[in-house]
Amino acid sequence: MTVPRLAHNGRVNDRTPAPLSPLLSEEGQALLAALRDHDPAQELALATRLRRDHPAELVSSALAQARLRQRAVAKFGERDAYRMYFTPDGVEQATRTTVAAHRAARFRDICPRDGGPARITDLCCGIGGDAIELARAGFAVTAVDRSPAACEIAAHNVRTLAPDAPPPAVVCADVMTYDLTAAPAPDALFIDPARRGGRGRIFDPEAYSPPLSWAIEAVRGVGAGGIKIAPGIPHELVPDDFEAEWISDGGDVKEAVLWYDASASEGPRRVTPGARRATLLPAGVTLTGRGLPDPGVRKVGRYLYEPDGAVIRAHLVAEAADELDGGLIDETIAYITADEARPTPYATAYEITDELPFSLKRLKALLREREVGVLTVKKRGSPVEPEELRRKMKLKGRNSATVFLTRVAGAPTMLLGRPAVRA
């Protein structure tokens, strides 16, 4: 069995065996199945045993791939991860399925098509995580990456996980020199620049590969598209003609996307230039900026709300506070306080029982009095490390509590409470 290999023109053909071929053989598949639940800590002994019956190179490849699949389960789920192939960078940088599916749904809104699938070119496709969801959403996908290994793996992954979609075109090329005008031209672009280098994460968007400025002009040239960026991007770097969306999944901020649609002003506003939005998965709820002023600082009320990270990154705490009829506990701290409990998908609510000036001695005494044996420590605006605090408290008891180490109106403060009970 073979995997498509790149021809000299950069496109995939089916004539030449690829490096994945040994793993796709009957022997390779049997090895991968046997290694599915292996313990990486026992790999040395396991490898020694397996090499008695299998080629050493195949054993090494199978162990490496089994290890990558175990890591990939968190992003792709067991059903998909164990049918896919990965590179180390591909696992690290790939978009998790829930986020990629959300993005593909937005592309479906941006690129409605009559009489055939819309065409999307996925630049910097990696191992194909986004291309899979775009193909599942019905798009004709062209995936481009400069890594031959990534391209071969992407071709396999898309065909395996989206078998009913149009077969993807996979191109091994430098995205900055790839001809986006060649027929058939794409209806939209998706660009996922590399944001890691030899020294770790890259924080300067112009040091991305390709640079953010290049990606912005490429999307403008095509007329529609999205650019995946780090969620910590300064807001002033977002162009006025793009919408910015911050996405969290299960409470963890995963990424931001810059969206562009040159036809947005001509029809339904599926992309709103200049807008900021926060999308929370898996619920799929979205909070959109309305340009509200800061809500102002209030005395700590009965309830404290911790906004989702995407809401904070999108600078939409004021919008969340407006829904809760709340205010801030400090002008520099993203905690919302209110006197009434209101349901909201954009923040987690806690009922506050005690407000104390910062004092470890007083906190320890209070926790002992309340028989608190399990303490959740949250902090914002405090240098104290949660693990250090828990160690010093010497917790013992049958009750649980949550303590917030923060500032209230500029003063170091401890707020003690518990998760609010939903009606």
C-alpha cells in the first residue's frame, strides 16, 4: 500500500512509495495496533523485544508514531487520532477538531456557493487538521506546505477522515511564492503561519512564517479568508478592515482568527470589519463587542464572575459586565462583581462569603475554622503562587472552598467563596 508522493511539480501523485508506506503495510499496521496503549516509559525494553521480530527502522517509526497519536488524542479524539499520522511539529501546532470545525462553519457562511463546492486554499497546512474539517464541510481544498513529510501526511489524513469530500490537492511549496492566481483560483484563503522557531514561541507577528503583513495582503488579494494568530496579539495590530475573533474551548483560550470578506458591505454581514468577538466552545456562543465604556469599579457584592479567557482577550469584559449588571472590583482586574446571580455563558459565577485584606495568617485561621481540606486558588494581580499558598495552609477537613488572590480598589485582597449554584 502506498501513500501519494509529491511529483516534481509539487502536486501529489500515486506512483511513488512514500516514507509512510512501511507503516501502512500489514506489518506496520499490526505494530501500530499493538502499540496503541503502550507506556512510553517502557519503550526501551519494548523496542528491544519488538526488534527481534521486526526491522529496527520500522519499530522506531511505529513507536514514534504511536507516541504522537497518544499526544494527539487531546486534540482530535481517539476515533480520529488513531487513524491519522503526525509529525512532532504537526501535533504541537495543529488545530484541535472542535476549533477547526467551528472555523469551517464560518467559512461556509462566508463562501456560499451555488452549483459546486467553494474552493479554499489552506496555506501552511501542516498535517492537515484544518484541511480535514474544511473538506468535511464540503469545500474543495488545496493544501500547501513547504514540508514534504507534512504534505504526504496531510494527503493521507484528509482522504482518510473526509472520504466523501472532493479529493484534496496537496502542494509542496513555499506559500510566499505559491501562485494564488493559477486556475482554479480559490474563493477564500486560510493561513496558519508558523509561530514557533528554534527558540520556542514567536511573539512578534512579523517574525511569523510567513509574516502577518504578508498573510493580510494575501487574504485581501483573494477577497476572503481567515488568518490564525496567537491570542496575545496586540489589538492595535488588527487591521480596520478585518474582524478579530478569539476562541476558547472548554475554558482554555486556543487561538485568535482575523477574518476578511471584501463583499461584507454588499450583503449579509457575516464578517464585520473592525469588530471584536469572543466565541466559547463547545457551546458555540459568541459575544460581540459593542464599544461599551469600562463598567467602573464597585464594592464587592455577593457574587464574583470570572470571565472566560476569550472574553478577556477580546477586551469584552465591559460587554459581559453589562449583561450581568455588574462592575469591576478594580480598574485593572478582570473580575466582575454583582449583587444578583444571573446565568451567563461568558463567565463563571462564585458566591463570595468573605472579603479579607491579604494575610496568610488570617486565611489559614479561617480555613481551619471552616474545616477546609480542599482549596481552589485563583489569582489575578497577585504574585503568590497557588501551590505555595496551599502548602502553607496545611489544609485539613471535609469541606472545600475557593480563594481569589487579587486586588480590590487597588488593595491586595483575599476573597473566599464557592462556585455559585445554578438555578
